[in-house]
Amino acid sequence: MISKNIILKNFYSLKKNKKIKLELKKILNSKSEIINSLKKEFKLNYDLQNLNIKKNFNLRIIGVGGSILGAKAIYSFLSNTIKKKISFIDNLEIDYLKQTKKNCTNLIISKSGNTLETIVNSNLLIKKNDQNIFLTEQKENYLNSLAQKLKSEVISHNNFIGGRYSVLSETGMLPAELMGLKVSQFKQLNNLVKKPNFLNTLVNNVSSTLHFLKKKKFNSIIINYDPKSEDLLKWYQQLIAESLGKNNQGILPIISTMPKDNHSVMQLFLDGFKNNFFTFFFVNEFKSPKINNNSILSSHKFLKNKNLNQILFAQKVATEQVFKDKNIPFRSFQVMKRDEKSLGELFCFFILETILLAKVLKINPYNQPAVELIKIETKKKLV
């Protein structure tokens, strides 16, 4: 269990690992800006009132990877409470050009300020009368030069927080404020570290994952029952893959969408090769469509008075039981309430889990050296 908002059934129990617990303590006591960004006292490099965001403009966020995945995860997960319509431009796609609405407030995000996809999309989408806000490092780079040319506002991106770890810094919190959400509610580390159960859960999950890796289980399959969590899990996918995929090591995170994948890949998960471990993910949905009792045939009267959330939950529990019977390793997240606090707790848990795994595996969790090779080679092809 992470908190009263999030029930986590751990992987099967292993002996407590003192080495992992000690490493977690070092991480929490470090002066890392990434860890600081999870705390309430972390100072953000902007004042929303001073930005003078034009309320009648369409809000559009332009970025790629960690610069935008966190904000997109927040928007999708909490879409029920967000009234503002926001467009996310996070890839090179011709269809994005159809989103050239008039009077846009563009938030352009890139830590380095030289991200090719962000530069290209900014060039194609920014129009003469748009309001533009740039979020990038305070150094000489393309976006700073463009902002100077356009006489636009520039917000400083923290130099010590990489994109995939930046969701609770300016990169994710400025978009969250623009969505009308409460930034302080995302900052849950102060509360979580006071709970021995949270810390023990982190240690046990990392210990179990290390056990799977030793057994040559490298595929982490996320069994997702919540469409609004798809972008959250894509954020998690990047976090795990980019942080741990080095030195011939790593974990391959794969998102499986339920229940439709019961009719495709589930057969493989249950009876195929055994180099997978699984994470079930479910969110309680209080406003869920109900079955029309008058239209249900007698053969399926067990569906009467049920809503969609109840049916999905039954499928999840049934699948977990089958996994248990077949001795397939899994853990299970159940989010009891969809709000900023729960999402902040999930961000904290996954970030700490990833860093802790990397430290124990003696991997640098913060760089991505192989990806840089593609950036260099792409530039050669275009010159």
C-alpha cells in the first residue's frame, strides 16, 4: 500500500534487502534537484500572474519526450476536472499542421533548447499573432535565440533536472497551473517518506525486480484498465526504458490495453514464454455508465445493475487470479481517487523506484548517451 489513495499489492514477498534500503536512504538524503522537485518547498522558476496568459487564446504545448509527456499524463489522468482545452504537439506528423488555429498561446519546452522535433514544429506552427512562452535552459541555444527574435517570455528550465524527471518542476507544473490544477497537491514526498509502509514497499518492489532480472525476465508488461492513464504509463515507459537501458542492461516496459488485449496478446502472456513480469493498473471511476437492464437477455442477467467500472474491476480481479494460479509474477495498483494528490504519489513512487533500481544496478539513471548518436547522425544527413 502506498497511501489511502493507492492500494499496491506487491510482487511475491522476498527477504528484506538492507543494501537497497540503505541506497534509498542515500537518495532521499541527497541534495539532488530531482528529489527536491518532489517536495512542497521546491521553488518554481515562474510566476503565473506575471506571464499574463491570454485567456481567449487556444493553449498549445510543443515538445517531445520528457519535455511534454508529464504534462500530457496530468491532462489525461485528470481530464474530468480540467475545463481548459489543450493541444499537445509531441511528434513530427503532417496532421499536426491541421491544428494551426488562430490566436494560440504556445508553450514551447526543451531543456537543451536544440531538440530537432521541437524546433521543426515551432517553425511550422507558430503564427504572427501567437503568444509564445519558451521553457529552456539559460544558455545559448536555438529556442533562446528564437525567443529573443520573437520578443517572447523565457522561463528557465532547471539545469539539473532532465526531461523525464521534470514532471514536478516547471515542465509539468506550469501546464498543470494553466489547467487550473493545484500544484501544491502534487508535491507528496514530504508526506510519503514519513510512512514506513511506503518506504518498505519501494524496497520490496526493487528487490523483486532485481530478482526477475537475475532470472532473465526483462519484459515489464503493464496491464492497463484505465484509458485515462495511457499517457501516464507512456511517461513511465520512457522513465524506465531511458533511465535503465544502458551497458547491455535494462527493462522493456510494454503497455497492454485491457480488456481488448484479452482477445489478442493475453494468450501469449498466460501460456507463452516466461521472461515477463506484470503490473496491473486500475483506477476507480465513480461516474461510470450503467447497464440498461431492460435490454439484457436472461442468459446474461448477472450483468444487471452493474456499471462499466464494476465489470472492468471484475475482469481485473479474475485475470489476477488466473495469473496467481499459474505462478506468473505480478503486482497490482488500484487508485481509489482520481486527483492531484494520487497522481503526485504515483509520480514520486515511480521516480524513486527508477533511480533506486539504477543505483543498485550501478547504472547512471540520468543520461541517455545512445540516443545522442541518432541526433548527431540525423544532423549529418540533413546538412
